[in-house]
Amino acid sequence: MSMYDLSSKFASFYNDSVVLSQAKQTNLHSKKDLNIQRLKDGLKEYNEENNTFYSIAETCVQGSVAMSTVVQNEDGDYDIDVAVVFDKSTLGDKGAQATRNMVANALQRKTKQFNAEPEVKTSCVRIKYSDGYHIDFAIYRRHYDTENKRWIYEHAGTTWTERELKDLTKWFTEQNKASNGKLRKVVRLSKMFCKSRDTWKNMPSGLLQTVLCDEKLQDSYDRIDELFYYTMKEIVVRLETDVSVAAPVDNGRNLTPRQIDTQKMTNWKNRLKSKLEDLDVLFKGDCTKEDALQAWYGFFNHDFWNEQLSESSNYSQFSTLIIKSVRSFSDTEQFIEDLYPVNLSYSCKISCYVSGDGWRPKLLSEFLSLLRRYLPHNFEIRCVMEYTNCPPPYKIFWKVKNVGPEAERRNQLRGQIVEKGKTLVEHSRFFGNHYIECYIIKNGVCVAKSRIDIPIGR
């Protein structure tokens, strides 16, 4: 079954609500230029006081601004990356940390009007605007390799580390061109998703998203909705087995060296996988335009889709009232990885019995395979944790996730993780491919989990 075609609406969403306007792009570049000048002026003053001769040899815009992948919902959190390069001969034996401190000192002299002083971070010096913009000055030193006739650049991180200055932007430009512009579209849409909920903390950086979008780009699809969907599906598959990411330049340096980096990738995988499941309705033969609009609204949590629903001429007055009353549904889903460390050293088995409308309790699998493809409405669903090889004591937690457009319309996505004991009783209330997960928690660690899918018909 092919995906419900909302490509025209999706293209409008991309052009109108994702791509940053030229005026805002110009504003980003003007802020960059202004602060480079502040740094130069501050360095001049620093040199006069300290009898030094530090000067900037070159600057280079990096990151999302250089790649033109900044998106609209980064409003209030625009990240402008600027490489600032000194000649190694001028710096002498000045260390990486000392050089970053010197740059922060120079900036501080010319940014007294800012609410916060320049912040010296491990990889850059950051200045923050009160309206959310921040500029990261990545510090480099360079020397000329006469034998190979090229400049050698070193980045001021924990120590001075050799790194290419412009290769990452060059790599992206080439990859995007080879994909006929598809890569940039997918990266922008991925960033919209990762920033779609204020409650989603510790999501991957734009660079990490960009590298995986390139690695798994499904550029055989021409429809923008299919291109994005199938690329995200492949990213989930990739992250199920490996959350590490290597740079496409700089000799494949590790981009996820810390625990927080791998946690960000795991968070992306969990949230992306969950929201992709909500799009399953797009592949059903009875999917309506309103179902499709609602599904994408649930995925991006963006008012563009809500407005399309309100304008849909096929929508009943009653349904429109539901949408207007639930302008932004409560996205309450929790993930076990956010609550406990996960080390699946044991197993567990859950059984699911259903009953109702004259049917005596029967295993869900038997009911679906012998009688129906879907569970009817108003059936009782009784899940029991039948077995685990985890030795007691332990705790049993459950998660009930309602999937699909009807759950969103009713503001009943749920997905909270709660302690309930061995038995959980629910009822089938509205259509969708819902699921229930069970977790065994021992000594503060999730040591086993199991899941059962519950398809409910219209």
C-alpha cells in the first residue's frame, strides 16, 4: 500500500513553515559580521594593554548557517558558528585553553551590553543575545606546510587538534548537489521534528542529524513526503543497532564520544520511532485526507497542519470543533531510557486476553488470527506479566500508547510509564494500531521488557 499523497501540502509546509526567510538569513549574517568586528576591536584593546600582537588571520562561517539548513522553529535559539583563525607563529606556545580565554577576554570588552558574559566552552567561546541567538566562535590556529603547499589548521578543543576548516561545508555542498537538493530538504525537516516539542531535551545536534540524513538518504523518492518518511525509517533502523556517528571529514573523527552524545542519539531514535508509528494510518486503504493531515500534525506538532485541518472542506462541523478545542494535543509519551538505565539481561513474557460483546476471554493473538483482523470497540483488554527469569525482588511498569489520528483528535495519546503490578486492564475505545509495553525494573535498572500490539478497528 502506497503512502497517502499529501505531497502538495507537505511542499507548502516546507516552503512556508520550514525554510528560513531571506530576511532572517540576512539578519544572521549581519550578527555574525557585527560580532567578528567586536572581537577584532576587543583584540586591539587587549594587545594595547598586554603588549601583544594577536590578530585574526581569517574567519569562516560554519555549521547550519554555512550549509543553509537553519529552520524556522529554531526561532529564539539560532546557532551561528564562526571559525576564528590565528597564525600559529603569532600565538607562539599559547595553549588551546589559554587561547579561548584570550578570545573571551577580548569579546568581553566589547559585549558589556549583553546580559551574560562570553562563555568559554570546551570547543568554542559563546556569546548569547537576550532574544535567544547565540554565536559560537570556534578557535583555530594555522601554519603553512611548505612541502605540501597547503595550510594546516588545528582546533582549540581540549588540546590543539588538527582539523580541516572548510571541508565539512564542502562535503555537504557536494552531497546536496549530488542528491539534487534532496539532502538539504530532509535535514531541514529532521531539525523541525527534533525541535517540535519544548519538553524534548537532549536531542542530537544539526551536524549529527546531517551526517545520518546523508548516510540513509532515500533519494529514489521524488515526493517530498515519501523522501522524508523513508529516510527517517532507515535512520531508526540504523540507530537500533548503532548510535555512534563518525565525521565524513577529519579522518572520520568520532562525533559521539561522550555518554551524553549517545544518549541524544537514543532519544532521537525513540522519539522518531514512536512518531513514525503514528503515521501508519497513511498506508491504510481507508485513510482519509483528514486522517493524513492529523497524522502529520501529530508528527510535527506544528500549527500549519492544524490550520489545514480547519480549512478542509470535507471535515464535519463536529470534527472541526474537536480540532479547534484541541489546538495542541498533550504529547505525554515517556520513554524508559529517560527514566532508568537499560540493560536487558533478562526476559519477560506478557499475555493479552480480550473479551466483550458476548465473547469470553480469549488470547488476542487467537482472536485476531481466527476471527478478525482488528479488535472491536468497547472490548476489555487484560494484559498479564506471565513470566520473567529475573529473580525477585523487582517492580513491574507498564506503558499504554494510543497511536494514530483519532487518538490525537481526542487528545488521548497517553504513553506515560507507570507502576501497576502484574496485571493491566484497558478498553478498546477508538481505532488505531495501539500498543502496550511491560518493563521489569530491578535495582533501578530496566532489565527486561516486552510489547504487544493492539490493532483496533473503526
